[in-house]
Amino acid sequence: MSDGYQGYLNVRGYKDLEVENRPKSWSTWVTFSVSQAAPAAAPSKPIVRKY
């Protein structure tokens, strides 16, 4: 991916079970997503606790 972008790829597939009265089949999903990358978080100061 290019600088400043991030990508996500997901592939899922399922085979139908218990298909006594239905045709045998597969279900497949493919997801591809591209978005801008999250900005880099600034370092935070440690929490100071006084007891």
C-alpha cells in the first residue's frame, strides 16, 4: 500500500451441511478494504499518583 493508507483482506468460505432436501453448495465472501492509516499517537506522559 502507499504511504498513509492501510489495507484489509478477508476471505471466508462455508460448505452447507445437512443438505438432504437442498442442493449441495458453498458460500464465499471476499472483503477488501482500503482506508487512510490512523495518525501516529503522540507519546503520553506517565500518570503520576500521589498517595
